[in-house]
Amino acid sequence: MARRSTPTDRHEWISFEDPDEDRTWVFDLTFLLSRWTCIYGRGCQGVLTEPSADMVQGCCSYGAHFSDDEDRLKTETAATTLTDEEWQFAKIGRKKGTTKQQRDGTWTTRLVDDACIFLNRPGFGAGAGCALHVAAVNRGLRHMDLKPEVCWQLPLRRVDATDEVGHVTSTIREWKRRDWSEGGFEFAWWCTDSPDAFIGEHTVLASMADELVAMVGKTVYSILLTAVAERTAAPLPHPAVRVKVPKRRSNGA
């Protein structure tokens, strides 16, 4: 007889039909109702193969992959507005450009000293962190107004799938190690795996409201709020709060 096992990474999901499109929305309710918050500079261990909080790179070690040409153009345009006081690598960016096309045809932000060109390092006058984020704060803008799409969405991820009759299913969930491809399983640390990051004052549904609205639209976000209010008296705790050590894939997997 086969042994029954209880999955350690249990999530609850909620779905509903889009009132205006031929689309079904699916949401990772466990993550959206969790208290995850970005702890960059407050214990974030980064995404290298060894814990590296002292490097203060967060998830910026590999540069940002652009979703499309519009996303890239937006970032390139934003870069032209940055001052030397906001951006440590301004001279390099203005000389060589801030983006680079990879061998597979995709575009990413350029790397400088093994991290994103927009990442100010410890000791820089404006402080460590994304120069685009610094500029947004200085100008009274949202960080998502200047940063690449993947950067302001993290750790949320939207996945669209179209079936054989053209119906679209759009899923909003937490960003997993697998979303970084094989390299993600080599990270020594990832924030949605760690209880250290689930210390926010508000739920992700509230703290990332602007990001969610940008990803799904005001109407769908409003429907989500109503649906969630009807059944969240006792949401399933996020598994990262209980499972402290994520399973890592072996080289032969």
C-alpha cells in the first residue's frame, strides 16, 4: 500500500471569472494573506550560493530581465534622469548604456562588478540600493514608475496560459525558486522560503495593492478584495513560517 504524505508547501487558491474578458483569474491566497515584506538591508541574505547579507545586493545580483521593449525603453529613459548623487555607476551607464542583449536574444540590465548597474553599493553617499528606487523617492513617485517590471513585481509573478479554445487563465502567485530557472535551486536563501521575511505589519494584499492593481486592473482587484473578505477568518499560514529549511535540488535531479 502506498504511503500517504502531507505536502509541506500547502497553499490555498481562489479563482473567479473576469467580468470583461474571456479569462479566469487564479490567486495564491496563502501568499496574498501572508505578512511577507521585503527585508532588503534588514537581514536579506541575497540570491547567491552563500548567505551574503553584508554585500547588500538583495535580488539584484543578476540584473533585471525585461518583459518587452516597452519595459526596456521605460528603464532606459528613467536612467537619463538620474543624477550622480543618486546613481553610483552613472558614468559607466552613460558611456556604455544601461541594458544589454544576451545571446538568447533577451534584454537585461547591464552588470557592473557582478551586480545590476543600477545597484548602489555599501558606502555610496545615497546608500546601498537601487538608484531608480532612490530617484523615485526623491521625486515623490512610486518605485514602480521607474523600475523594470520584474523588479517592482517581485515577489509576485503573473503567469498567463491559453487553452486550445483561446480561453486565458491568469495566475498571480509568489515567485518561486524555479522561476529563476535551474540557478534558483542553488540559492543559499530565498525570501519566500524564509520565515525571516514574513514579519510585515500588513498582508501582501494590502501592502502591494499598487502592484496588484497594475498587474490585474482595478476591477479585478476590487473583486478579489470582496471575495477574500468573505472567507478569510482563518487563512492557511504560509508554509515558510513553519518550514525553515527549503529542499534543495541535487545536481542529478
